[in-house]
Amino acid sequence: MKQSIKLLIALIIGLLIFNACGDLDEELYSSINSEEWYSTENECVLAMGSAYGGLRYRGTSLWGLLGLESVTTDESIIPVHTNGSYLDNDGLWRDLHKHDFSSYQQSVTDSWEFCFSTLANCNQILYQVENSPAQFDGKVGMLAELKTLRAFVLYKAVDLWGNIPINMDFEDTSLPTQYTRADAFDLVEEELLAAYPLTEAAPSSEYYGRCTRPLAFAILAKMYLNSEKWTGEARYADAIAMCDSIISKGNFQLESSHADNFIIENEGSPETIFTIPYDRVIGDFGFQMHMYTLHYAMLPKYDLTGTWCWNGISMTEAMYDSYDDADSRKAAWLIGPQFYFNGDTLMGYEGGQLTFTKTITDLDQSPEAEGVRVFKWEMNTGLSGWETMDNDFAIFRYADILLMKAEAIMRNNGSTTSSDATVLNLVNQVRERAFGDDSHNYISITLDELLAERGRELAFEEVRRQDLIRFGKWGDAWKFKPVSESYKELFPLPNNAMNANPNLQQNDGY
Amino acid sequence: MNLKLSKLKIILTLKFRLMMILIIAVQGFAFAQPRIITGTVIAESGEALIGVSVQIQGTTIGAITAVDGTYSIDVPPGSETLIFSFVSMETQEIAIGNQTIIDITLTESILGLEEVVVIGYGTTSRKEITGSVASVSSDEFIQGDMPSPLGAIQGKVAGLSVVSSNGSDPTSDYTVLIRGQNSLSGGRAPLIIVDGAPWGGSLSMIDPEQIKSFDILKDGSAAAIYGTRATNGVILITLKKPEQGDVKFEFSSFVSYEAVENNDRWFDADGYRDAIGTLFPDRDNLDKGASTDWMEEVSRTPINQNYNMAILGGSENLSFRANMAYKNNQGLFQENYSNVVAPSIFVTQKALNNRLTLDYKLFYSRTNSSDIPGGLFGQTIGRNPTEPIYDPTNIAGNGYYDNLMQGSRNPVAMLNESTNDRELNFINGLVNAGYEITDNLFLQFTGSYNIWMGDNGSYQTKFYPLLGKTGQASVGSWTTKSYTLEPSIRYRFSIGDNHRFNAIAGYSYNEGNSSNMSITNANFDTDKFSYHNIAAGNDLIEGLANIYTHRESNKLIAYYGRVSYNYGNKYLASASIRYEGSSRFGANNKWGSFPALSVGWRLNQESFMSGLTFLDELKIRAGVGVTGNQDIPNYQSIPRLSTRIGDSSGLFYYQGKWGNVYVPDNNPNPDLKWEKKTEYNVGIDFGLFKRISGTVDIYRRTISDLLWYYNVPVPPNVYDNVYANVGQMTNSGIEILLQGDILKTKSLNWKTILTWSKNVNIMDQLADPSRGYELEYIKYTPAATSWGQLLRQGEAVGNFWAPVYVSTEENGTTVYEDVDGDGDVDENSIEDRVLVGNERPDFEMGWQNELTYKNAFLTFSFRAVVGQYLINWERMTTESTRSLSTGYNGLRSTLDHPDYTDQSRYDTRFVEDGSYLKLDNVVLGYNMKFGQNNLRLYVSGRNLLTFTNFEGNDPEQVVPWINTDYAKFGGDNISYPYSRTFILGAKFNF
């Protein structure tokens, strides 16, 4: 007994001394204290990845850029189908299509979050890498790459909201001031012109999916082309020069078939300038066109029973009709009676064979099979759960650059119709690739025809909104959409961003 | 060490010798010899009382009555008074005079003034308590089948709300609240302390038979000694201890079965056919030809068994209590069961002349259970009753009928084609050492260790509906450990005769650790492995298997002290303080102080009140205390980088390969601190006519520095919100407890207890613009496609706002009222919605009755919760003809509204008054005595009757607190079917 008392007292005193230090620092096991990172080259490289993450998540999502740049246009529509599951989100897609924008809509808030959290992330990584003790060969190139990425999201923000708050310095913790669209434009241009000499000059498998010099040229080309619309200052000659910087290097060429750009394994395509790489092994969410567009009866056909679909997004009838029947691109849009691969008929839920039709009768109560479905990207089989499709999504393609240069030349000359050989040559490269031969080439082209050609070539690739605005058609009425006022060329600033920063002024009209 | 101890011994022995000399000297001067007094102590019923303490006032000389109630005590000359005391009886003081035989009848103290009440770090008597503390002892427990022992005190404590989270589901754990909800994002559960050590997890492995009493610290002044864990109140559980004496056995067991009420709210096959014949006569593909009662196919009548055996005994120096519990529960759904085996041992050892007391406790429990597949209940209840179960032509689907509808799974297939096993091992070890240095100075040391280890394994075969893979396996395990070390010192002293002080001071160290791991793999070549060869899944080869481990830890360190003052049992006071630090708080705010002060005045002890003989007790108490809440996630205050495995933004394509991404996880907040509650409580305890007693408490608590997520600009921040201490809310209320003997005769007794409580909540402040934290409102509770509840400054938490339903048009569009009259109806805006009601009740009431007639007893208890509103999820999601037209089953009430044709919408139609009155518990039984042995038989029923206007299953549901996760809406919110449990039980003590 005496022994155990001694032991007990020893234990008590021992524990008291041991614990009386009062050390309450938290010990992290499954995350890292960011103050302990960025000390080696490898750590810097790994941190760079987080800046690209947002692109994969919201870059192709209906609740991100796809919603703002496609659903709002005359190329796509999401009616509410009458049977079972459908994509409605309490009217969000119908409102977007009708240009009924609000600062509470999720596509608006999430796209904003994508742009600005990528910006903040880039600022932080740039700061940490610049100040890191690690010195390595690729450091300068890495900083330029991040600045290009940062400029890309700012270009998107200038396109979507125009008057945006910008902060380019991680150490500046004050509330960012709001730039006018013109000033923001200048800032982005400046950043790109400074960064591009330091970035990787040519595409390569090493730089696949990352920001390279051709990307910087492509962004600048877009900006200069839109400059008259955005800032009032026409800069079409600069746009032509930027397109030439890409074309003349000969690093890119059109794929032999349009569909080759959108197959599942579309890496290594010579046509893509900047892509968002996807792979189903990387995880959930991401590029989910299969969920947006398929009818649920089709899931077993594509071995997709472990996932969901919302029978939602379709191409509009008007856009579908604008394809000539000989146009190979028309095959990307699914219409007509559906069959299994072995030839059995595929039944719908409202009775009878599932037969897609192009006409949508009622936006609020559309029968299950109305709407041309989006099969532009080769449909993956065997996906389950929330897995993303494998197809990489091209943000910039060489075909777009060719069409842009043609447009820039026409606008530079102030013409609405052209028979200029250079212009026709550029457009016809795309046209021939689509038709397989020169039988449908243009012998002269108007701006309206150019817009329509862009629409057919680049459908659902998140460029339509920008094109419609530039060509002055954004405010027009089309089926299910009334005329919209000019202030709708900009989206409203999201409400939580306005709450967080009292310096911000909402865009006019909202 | 040796030297100190031997010095102490020398001092003690010296003192002892001196005392001996003195006593002998005094004895030497006495003229008369010490005499012996004997007698018998009985209760009012004539029953002999064993264990009554007989003590000579002013001395330590005492005796205890034997089994037959007799005692014998040596009384030295000069002794004047004998004190007879016994728990739950009125203490009596008798003048000795010249008597040699003193017989006494002790009367029951209805007030239990001598009753020991456990307060933090010590005990006191009910007489002396100055805070708001309620006690429930084991003879008042509700009997029967319950998921955790907290069900035994449901409705017995005013201000304590014990509500089953999912209606009548007997396996669904309770949500326990004391005095309303006191946080927005932090935990709202009270701190649970078992035998002095924090429990830190589920109580389900403790059988109520093992519990001696619950003491609940309700107000701030009582709970403040627990510092940052005490804002939601403290529940102190005391387990039954070893007892000296002959070896005794206590055995109790019961068998119960659950009777599920027939579900008439949904269509059966015939009703469904009639309905679609009326509503959709041209849709001939909805009637699939069969008649299936899906609920019947997947469920059974659960029969549960419960056995508990305790052996106790021992000598003065070593006593023990060994316990073995076994519980076997069948769930309502087939394949669902749970078995618990829980042995425990408790040893008390005394040594060094009884100066040293050592308590050791070792408790182990193992639970083996099997879960039902997720979503089974929703799939069962909503399935078309004309669908057959099997379809022999569906060879690819193993012969189950597949309705080919999105998200729809055949429930029989779900049960048969999946396995979900779970095992939980739990160990609790406690060491309590108390050393009496002198009569008034005690040294105490408590150390406890809890560890939960859970394992689970599940497998779905390739025929599991909508799996999309050929077999999927997942295994996981989690471990939570918590240990506490608490040394303390206690000192008791008096100044003069009447000023008595009781002080304690101590140190507390608590550390918690949790870790978990999981593996998922799919696409197996064969189902024969189940989940026992998880590497064999082909997904691993393709890089699609998932593996995961995680670990967290946290620490809590504190210094605490308390002084209690008692002047002649008339004026009472108590002051305490705790200085505590938690690892969870930001670097700038790790430590905080939590003081408390309470006073009490026993008016009936005053001379000017002595005329009022009907007044047994009248005490007025008042107290104020400050507590904190550290029940928030770990690591919020530091800047973290994490990987994002499993999310498409979690990998980065670099140089032709995928690699990990390290992403800043949060906006760190080094100023993060606890939420602070300051509470004022005023109470009256009274007793009248020796038959009625009660307590009234009135309180007001202000909780400031509430933690919530506030928008911050991006950039400069990486995320658009930060977790910050900003808001403030106030809860105030009244609690009344009234108990009395309606009848008290020799053979028939009727005791009744009534509890009533009301709590009012106001959100005083939600934002702080001066610090840059703006927030106009919080919209939460996803309901159908939008938000259901709104929180704004100046309003209560828990308000349901809904658009006002007007009508449904021909084409199915729902028309809502233009509430703000601006010509445009936006049903998602606040302006076009009205406040329908609040999820918190206006008041809660409990009414217990205990009737005894000779050896028979009948207890019945009612519980009422009135004024709360609920969303009727069932009606909201299925009371529309669209439910039927899309191939699902629907509610019969749809026929009353054939105009409801829209998709599921949230509006005034579906927010209902959920007030209810339940006949919770009825027990009818008989006590039999055979000498010293005791047998008690009973039958009992739970959840027997419910009176309510709520049209759903069971209005007893808990609304999840401030749930803003819209990704979760539309989930399995259809609640458990209404069921009653019937129990047959026996208890045998010998």
C-alpha cells in the first residue's frame, strides 16, 4: 500500500509538471500549415495546381461558365420536361435563357467565385513563390504562367461583368477598388504583354492544359476583337496581328475531322490551344455534359446506370435548322428515334419509343423527348456516380482563330460583306473541313453569315454569348425570349460580393 | 518522497497520541461510566430501516441501524443529542436525557432536502444548493426499451428537452437540449459527465439499470465551473457504486415488441388503381398488374431482449460491483439488428485507516449491428404498389422487377443484395483516488480514459439496383479517444459555529484524438469475397479505388476553484471560477475566464416565518454565471493547405501526368474564440403541508460572440467567407416543477409530478458592420427547391417563412399570393412570403403519475410539446398528382386535391402545427418480497397515444439546426412509421 501511494503521488506530480506547460497549439495531421510550405521547387509546383482547380470545377459547368455563356444564348435551351426528373433549379435555366438575370443566381455567383478565387489563389502563389528560398530553372516561367492564368480569368470577368474589383497584390489586404471596364481591359492587356515573352513558346505534351504563349496571343486576339464593343476603341488591326502570331508559327492545324476534337481521348490534338484536361479518375464533378443532356432511359445504353441525368440541355430548333444536311457537324446533335446498340428500340417513359424532336412546344411543360440533344462530345460509357467525362474541353481552338482573323479583317475594313480572298480562305478552311470538300465554300460572306458559321462551328464551346453581343444580336428576341435591354450585356455583380465589399457599385440597370 | 511521507506519518502519529492522551484524561475525570443506548428505527409504514445513521451531535461517534432497524451506540457522559439521519427522510434530533432506549419513526422528506446532489467537482445537499440543478434518481426512471439512458428522464426535468430525432423510431438517438438552442454553428448538446469524467460520445452502451441518478446543471452559475463546455448545460450521471455487505445479486430483464401502425396514408394496390383510373385514365402504363405491400415485404415485427445482471458486495476495505449487460435489438427492417454485450467492474478500496479511497472502474462494451442500405425507407414507402417484386425475365437483374425509373430501386433487391456490418468496441477506464489528509482537507485525483473503436464493412453485389458496377465494397474504421486528468484539493472549514465554508481548487487536462480510415473499391469478378478481399476489385487497376485516412486532435487545459458558504443553513452562497484554454481557439484568444456567483436564502429558517407551520421549505435563489462553447470544428484559426482527393479540382495535369493539388483550405482567423454566455437565474424552492413541493426558475441568458460565416471580399481573401465571432442572441424563460401526493394512505398512494417550461429566443445581433461583418439574414433549411427558414436580427431563430398558396392552374403552374403587392410574385423572396410559425415550441410540459396500492404499482406519464411548426415532408414531396403520373406511389390525401399537379413545392400548405400530447409511458407492475429478496414484474407500453393535428407520421421530429447545405435537400426526410412498443419485464434482487 505504501508503494502504491508513493507511485500515485509521483504520478500526480509528474503529470502536473508535464502538462502544466499549457501548450495549446493545434497539431495538424491531415493538412499542412501553409506557413510551412513553398520551400522547395516541388512544393511550389504542387501549389500551382490549386490555381488551375477552379477551371476544372466551374469552367464547364452549368452552374459556372456554361450556364452564363451558353444557356443565355440562341444556341441552347433547357425546358422543364413533364416526366420525372428534369433540370429546373427553380426556374434558373428558364430565367437565364429569357435574360432575367439576378445577383442571386447560382451561375452568376459561382462563376464570379471561380474567377476571383482563382485570382486570389494566383496572387497568393505568386507571392509565396517569389519569396520562396527555392531557386530553380523554371521559376521565371512558372511566374509568367501564373500571371497568364490570372489574366485569363480577369479577361473572363471583364467579358461577363465589365466593371470588376481587381487586386493583384497578395500583401494588399485593403478592400479592392472597382475598375471600369476600359481600365480593367488595359490592365489585362498590360499583364499579358509582359508575361508572354517568358512563357512557353510552343504547345507540347509537357505544357498540355497549362498557360502558354499561344494562349496569351489568343486572349489578346479576343480582347482586341471585342475592344470596340467593350471600350469603344476599335483595335481590329491588333487583333489581326495576334491571330497571325499564332497562325504564322505553324504550331497548330485543323484536325482532319471536326468530331476528332471532341473524342474521349482528345489529348494531343494539333488544333487545341488551351484545354481543360479531364479524366474520370481525377474525381467527381467537372465536365458533366452526359448528365445534362441524356434522357434517363438512355443510361443503360451507355452503361451509365450508376449515375444520374437530368434530361435537360438541348440545342434550339433554330440553331439546329441552320445546319445544312451535308454538314458533318450536324451529326453532333441527336434527334429522332432511339435504339440500343443491338438494334432494340429504346422506350421512353411516357409510352412508346423514345424519339427526340427538335421543336420545343412549351418551356414550362415540355414532353420528355422534345429537344435536340448534345452529343458533340463523344459519350463516355461506364461512368458512375458523379464522375466527370473523360473528354478534355478546349477553351481555344485553331478554328476559332481562323474565323476571328477573318472577322477582324472585315471589321477593320468596315465592311459588312466581303469577297476578299484572305477572308474567304480563312473561313473556307473551316467550311471545307466541315463538309469534307469545297462544294459548300463561300464565294462571298456577310457578317451575319460569319456569325452563323461561328455558331455552327463553336456551338456549346462557351463563345456564343460574346459573339452575339459583338454582332449586336444579344438583345434580339428569339423563341421563348423577349427583347432584352442593352444593360443586359453585362451580368449583375453577385449579391454576396456586393455585401462583402461596400466599395462596389452594381452594374447599371440592376 | 520517502522523507516527506515519513514526516507526515510522524506528525500524524504524534497528533493521534496527543488526542488519545486527552481523551483518556477526560475520561479519567468522569464520574459515571459511558452508557449504551439502543433502539429501533422504523419508517411511517412500520418497515424497519436499515442503514440509518445515528450520531452523537458534536462528535464523530456514530452507529448504523442493522437489518431489523436496531442500533446500539456508546454514549459518553455529557452527550446531549442524538441525530438520526437517512437519505430521503427527515433528519431528527432527539435529546438524550436519561433514556437508554430511544425508538424513532422517521418520516419521508417529500422535499428530499438531505438528498445528495452532484454538482461539478463535488456534491452538496438539496438544502444547500443555490444554482438551478435538477435531480432524477433511478426509482423515477421511465422503464423500457430506449436507445440511450437519456430516454429514462424524458419529460421529468423542466427545461430539459429529450426528443427522439426521428419520431417513433426506437433506435433513433435523442436530441437533448437544455433551455433551448444556444448557438448557431457550434454544438448544442449538453456536456455529459459520468462519475466525474467527461464522456465524450454516445451514451448508448450504458444501460439505465446501471445508473443511480442524473443531476442536471441548468443555469450558468451551476455550470460555469465547466467553463468552455458548459453553455448548453451539464448532465452529471452517477453510476451505481459498489456496496459493502453480503454479496447481492440484481437482475433485470425485459422483452419488448414494436407494433407498427398500419400505414393508411399511402395507397395500397387497389386504392392506387382507383386513383389512376380517376386521374389518368389514358395512362395505361402505370398499373403494372401486381399487388404488393412493399412495407410488409421488407419489415417485420421487431422483438427485443434486454438482460442486466449485477453482483455486488464486499467488506469495508474492498467492495465491488460487477455488471453484465446484454441487449439484442431487432430493427423494423429485416436484416437490421443490433447486439450489445457490456461487462463492467467497479471496485472501491479503502486503506490507511480509511483515509485513502481508491475507485477503479473498467467498462467495456461491444456492439455488433447491421444497418439497412441508405434510402431503403424512402424507396419502400414511395414505390408503386402495383409493381411486382420479381420478374423472372430480368435475368441480368437477378430476377427482380426493375421499373426502369431514374433513382428508383427495388427495396427487396436492396436488402437482399447488400450487406452492411458494423462493430463498435468501447472501453472506459476510470481511477479515482481520494486521500483524507485531515478531517477537513482532502486530496483528490481523477483520471479517466475513453476509447471508441468502430469498424464497418459493406458490400453491394452486382445486382444491387442502380449500382452501375459489378459489385462494390467499402470498409472503414474510426477511433475516438479522450482522456482526462484532474487533480484537486478540497478544504472544509468553519468560523465559529455557524459560518461554514467548503472550498475546492483543481487543475484539469483533457485531450481528445480522433482518426478514421476508409477504402472503397468496385468492379469485382465475383461476389464471393464480399468486402473481405477489397484489393480484388478491378477499379483499383484503373485508378478508381478510393482510400482515405484522417486524424485530428484537440486539448483543453483549465484551473478551477469554488467556495461555498453556509450560515446556519439559512444564508447560502457559492462562487466559482474556471480559467480555461482550448486548442481550438485562435492564437490571440486561447484562454478565458468563466466566473459565477450564486446566493440563496432559506426564508423558512427565519424566526419571523416560524409561525407559518404549513411551510416546510421556502428558499429563494439567485445566480449569475459565464460559460463558453468550444464545440466547434478543429483547426479553424490556422491557415491550412489540404489535398482535394476525389474532387475534379483535386488533381493537376502537369507534364503529361496527373498529380496532387494543395489548396488553401480556409480563411484563417487568429482571433477565433469561444461563444460566451452570461446567464441570470432566479429561483424559488418551496414545500407546503408536507405534501406539495416545487421549484420555479426564471432565467435570462445572453450569448455573444456567436460564430458564423461572414462574407469577405475575394481577393484579398482566398475564400469568400470567414468563420468569425460576431452575433448575439438572448434566450429567456420560465421553468416550473410541481410535485405532490394527491393521495397518501396506508395502502394507496398517488404521487404526481408536473413540469412546465417555456423558452423564448431572440437574435439580438447578426452582423457587425463596424468590423466589416455584414449579414442581413440567413436563409436556410432547404425545402423542395428553395429555402424554408429565415433568421434576421430582432427575430427568433427557427422561423418558417413560406409563400402563400392560392391555387394551381390547369397546366400545373402554382399561383402564389403577391404578398407585398408590387405586381410581381417571387416566391423565393422574403417580401412575397409570410411568417408561418417557429420550429421551437411555445411551451413543453410533462406529467408523471405514480400510483401504488399495496404491492402493485401503476405509473403513467404524459408529455406535451405545444406551438412548434414542422414541414410535412411527406405531403410536400408527394401530395401532388405528379407523384402518381411519374410512376410513384402517393398519399391518399392527393385525391382531396386533384388540382395539386405541380412538382414538389414549398409553401404554406405544407408547414403544419406540430403540437402534440403523448401518452409516453405506462407501467403496471407488482412487487413481491421474499425476506430480503425482491421480485418486481411489470408490463409497460411506450409511445402509446399521440394527440396531434399534424398530418404526417409522428410530430416528434427534430428540425436540423441551421442547415444551409442545399445539396442535401430532398433527402430521406420521410420519417419513421408510427409505432408503439410493448414490454414485459422482471427485476429480481437477492
